[in-house]
Amino acid sequence: MTAFSEYLLPGKRGHLIGVGGVSMSPLAEVLLGVGLTITGSDMNESENTRRLENLGIPVAIGHRAENLCGEIDFVVRSAAVRDQNPEIQAAREHGIPVFERSQAWGALMKDYENALCIAGTHGKTTTTSMSTHILMAAERDPTVMIGGTLPLLKAGHRVGMGDTIIMESCEYYDSFLSFCPTIAAILNIEADHLDYFKDLEDVKKSFRNFAALVPEHGHIIANLDDANTMDALAPLGRELMTFGLTAKADVYAENIVSHGAQTDFDIYYRGAFFTHVNLRVPGIHNVKNALAATAAAICLKITPTAVRYGLAGFTGAGRRFEFKGKYNGADVYDDYAHHPGEIKALLDAVEPLGYKRLVMVFQPHTYSRTAALFGDFVTQLRRPDLTFLAEIYAAREQNTIGISSADLSRQIPNSLYFSDFDELEKGLRWTAAPGDIILTVGAGDIYKIGERLLKK
């Protein structure tokens, strides 16, 4: 198949299916910026599709074969678009090459002197956001692709004119293997996406292959405290830039002091003081994320001052311990955590904050993940004072396993299972009390519960 880079020529015409997505809409902007003519389609109108229309990119609402009318040189699809899509079928019938989103981003990266790709089972969005804050403070004018909304950007992406691109890099379906990183940061590795990967060793192999994409003059950043990461990267025989909580790491933290939702600490680089940080998001996991972002900044020769000011300005990314408001005296937060490891990090951060009661509203994400990590979910979901369980969010799957959130509830004391959002919302309204923290948690649409609660 022809490489996507051969289509990055002014005058070429491309069509993006699922163009309103968080990774596809900035891709459309970047392709337009390099002189291509772009059209797109999406199932629903959104703020992203309206923005693209205002930029001069026609967007068809609904997927139909006739959306590929006229001269189209290539098609790019999002991960959610399957072969049965009528536009994919039309492209195949007319001999139009179809590329994956990751292939397009990978080709575009080659035009940047620095391509910072941030990967890991957890923490990608937060660390990518922290790195964005640092590079903006350093006035490096980066191009950015984040898997969530960053208040600084008022979006999940940014098209800059500088020499650096920052990409959140996902391992699912090995999509990050299409990227061309000059700096690869690996935050942690756990068993996940087991509907695609065979087991943990298969996941580690994927991350090892990702790190191997970095050229010899580039940098591989690794979490020294994470055994799976260090084990996965050991066979590379490459020098690593490590970060962690001990002085054995290249970049490490000392004098960590928490003040409620804030954390102060000093960052050291190879034994020498680098900078002091006041981080306005809670949890030791966010200290580690900040260390990873600092390691990347050091590789990019960014000053300690820019690191300090960049991290000081970071108050969180969308759906990452995001404060939504108050209801009946209870603080309502939303978080994207959908893996037991992420839930543990979230609870570890919240429990010391001094709330009278912690109420978690959790929606598992995919049947396969719920079944594969069932025991780990039970362990973490027993920790809140009260756990409300919504039904599993199917995402891309069919429930061939026959599993339900009700199965989790039977193993969790102080839990309640709700088959629909209306009943769950009623239960929350009856339960919420002053001094509570209510966490809506999951990668599906559970955030709507908090929004409905606050709207009324």
C-alpha cells in the first residue's frame, strides 16, 4: 500500500470519516494547513464539526457513499469506523486508499524536529496536558493532540507553528506503532485492552516495539518505579531517561508536601536541584506525571523556569478529577478512570482530602475489561463508603460474556446497582449530603449523571 506521506502534497484531496472526533478534527486542521483540500463526515453535528465548517472544511452529517463524490485521493478513518461503513465500502469500490488515523499522524510527525509521544496504561492525558503547559510557558508554539479537553486550549488539540508536536499515544490495536517519536515517554504498563492483547506480556511487547521506534539520537523516558515498564524496555539495550520517587531515577522528587488538593515538591535531575513545583492537582500519581513531563522538557532543553510556571498553571484536564459543582452541600467531581489501577490512584488521591463520606458512581467500560479484571475492580470498588454501579458501557462490544454490573455489586458491600440512569440519579439525590464528595467515574457517559444532578 502507498505510504500516507506520498499524499502530503498541496492540492491532494482527502476525506476524513468520523472527522468530529477528538483526534480526527485536529488532523483535518493540520492537513488543511499543509495545503490539502479536506472534506469530512460524522454521525453527529458537534462543536468540532462546526469549527471545521468555519475553517472551510465541508462536513456531511451521516455516513453515506455519496459523501465521496468528486475527486478524492485518499480516505482516513477513525478507530470507530469499521469496514462495513458505507463510505469505506465506496472507497474500496473506487480504488481509493483508506488509511488509519494513526498512520496519518505518524506521517505528519516526520515534518517536526521533535515528536514527543506520551504512552502508558494510565496518565497519558494528564501528562500530555502537563507537557503542553510547559511548552506553552516556554513559548515553543507546539502542535498538540490530547485525548481530552485542556482548559488552557479550550479544546483537546492545538495547531502550532513551532518545531515540536506532542501526541497522546494509545497502545490499543497497536496504533502508536504507526507514530515516529523522537521522544517516547512510557508512564506505566498494566494488563488492559485484553480484547486485543493476549496477556500482559503481549502488552509489554507492544510498548517495547513502540520505544524501539525512537532513533538513536532520540530519548526514551521510563518510569523507574514501574517494574513492568522497566522489564519491557530492558531487551532494547538502550540508555533510558528515568523518572521516579527515589534518587535512583534521573528525574526525581523530594520534599513532597500535600496541602489538601495541592502538592509542593522539589524536582532533582541527576542529583542536582532543578526546580520547585506547586502542583494544583492531588495525588502522588500526579507527582509522577509531572516528573515524566519534566523529563520530556529536559530532553527538549526547556528551562527550569518554564517547567515551574507551566506546571503551576496546570489545574487538570477535562474528565480528570474535574470539579463540576456542588449539590446539597456535596462536592461533585468527574473522572475518566476505567481501569482498576486508575481507580486506585484516584481513591489514593481523594481519601486524604478529609471528606465525611466518599460516594463513587462507577460505570464499567466494556464487557471484556470488566470480566478480565473483575477481582481487581471488586477490590477497589469496596473502598468508597458507598458505591453506585451503573450498567456496563458497551462501547465497541456485544455482551457475549453475559456479564453485568450487578455481578460486581453482589461482591461489594455498601454498593447499589442501577439498571438505568433515572433511578441512579434519584438514588444520588436522596443520598447526597453536606461534607460528601461524589465521584462520577468511567470512560463512558457516566459524566452525564453529575451534570443532570447539578442542572436541576
